[in-house]
Amino acid sequence: MAKKKIYRSGVIPYYVEDGEVTMLFMKPSDPKWGGKSFQIGKGKIEDGEDPEEAGLREATEELGLFVGNIEEVTKVGQFLGRTHVYIAKIKDKDMFGDPHFETAETKWLTLDEFQKEGRDLHKPVIKSAVRLINKKENL
């Protein structure tokens, strides 16, 4: 019997300051949850959830995102055949709670910083996200 494909979803919170896009990423507390590099806060889509709901839930858990701090959510796309990715423009970069135990650290990074500190598998996704943000923000 074929193994059931697991679908995931994640949200990249961002803000723009002085024409520069900065995004929030997480580093897992255990490398078995995605390695040792900064990456998108994401996770499995549970039964009954749509991808956006799952992404927001995961961002709340893994990044400390408060849904009330979101100005707008936009879908970037579906990557690697099974991971839905969204961007979330936030109102206040300092209005975040503590992430749960799966997160060792969160960090705000620009695209250039993510290229140095981010998970290789996510780099093309982040480039796509920044292109979309630049278009939406007229940068």
C-alpha cells in the first residue's frame, strides 16, 4: 500500500521598513524537525483544516504570531508538491508571543541574511515570497 502523502502549510510574517523586507523565521529545537538552520514556521495540515488555517496555526505555535497582529495574508504558492506557503504582513514587529517547545529560536532576517543563515531547501521559496512582497508593496 502506498504511503499517504503529508501536506504541510506555513506562514512567513513580514514587515517593510525603509524599503527593505524583513521576515520572521524559526530554528527547530531538535534537528530532526527540519535541520539546524532558520526556516519557515510550518507543519502538517490537520483533518478539517484548510491550508491557510493550518499555516496560521503553525505560525502561532512556532513563531509566536498573534493573529490580531496580521494586516493581510497572501498565498505565495505550493512548493515541493506538498507545502503551501503564505506571507502575512504584520502590524507590529514587536507584538509576538513566546513560541512553543519545537522552536529553539526565532529571528527576523532579510533575504540576504536568509541566504546566509537559512535552510537551503527553503531558499527558492523565500526568493518567491520576496518577489511577491516587492510587487505588493511597490518596492
